[in-house]
Amino acid sequence: MTRSPSFPDTGAMTASTLDLHREFYAEADRFGRVYPRVLDVALVVEPQHFLKDPSYRDLGWYDPKDHTIHLVDRLRQFSPSHRLGIIRHELGHAADDDLGAPGSELRADYLAEKARGQPILYDGDDVQNVSVGVRRPYYLGG
């Protein structure tokens, strides 16, 4: 089933791949003032079909093996608030000194909030953003 994302922000929604790179590296630079280890993280933009069986909310992940954050190309169609929420959440994983331990999803949100002073929220589709929704729902796990 294909669902369309909820877009709480107004204005132009679709970003170019270059815009996505600019947003990511600008945020990584700001994040790096608190967590210097994220300053050398690299961004990889993956085609939509890269994931074998993606869920609607599979839009990004951090790979600690090569210190890369992967964002799925369709994230460009989401609002700026959603793109920022997902970028910050993944940077939170990159900043996490205890990545494999239980609670890593909650910690990623906490580290992102600590770095940027703004909570990661989850909209009605459970997609991260910085403008509307609730903190990480319990049923998504920690």
C-alpha cells in the first residue's frame, strides 16, 4: 500500500538532490559543534528502490561501519520539517557512543534535541519532523 506523506509545512515541498545535500551538511556542521564526531559523516542518497521491502517510514539510516548516513531519494518530496527531523535523528545515531545498546532510537532523538535545542517529533504517520506531532511513540520501540 502506498500512502502519501502528511505535509504540515507550506511552500515548495520538493527539494533537489543538491538541496538535500546542502541541508544535510549544514545541519551536520551545526550538530558537530556539540558532537564533533559527526563532522566527518558522509551522506549517501539512495534510489527509492534500494530497499527490498521498505515501509512508508524507511527514509534514512546510519551505517556505523563506514560512518555514512543514507537518505532515500523520496525524502526530497517531504516537507522541510520532515527532512530536518530525519536528518537530525540520523545524526543522533552518528553521535551515539553506545549505538548498539538498547534504547538507541530514543537516544538518537535525545542527542538531536541536545545538539539543536528542538525535539524530534513524530507525525500521524510516525515520520520524524521538527514541527508537528508527539515525541517518539512507545509502540515504535526505543
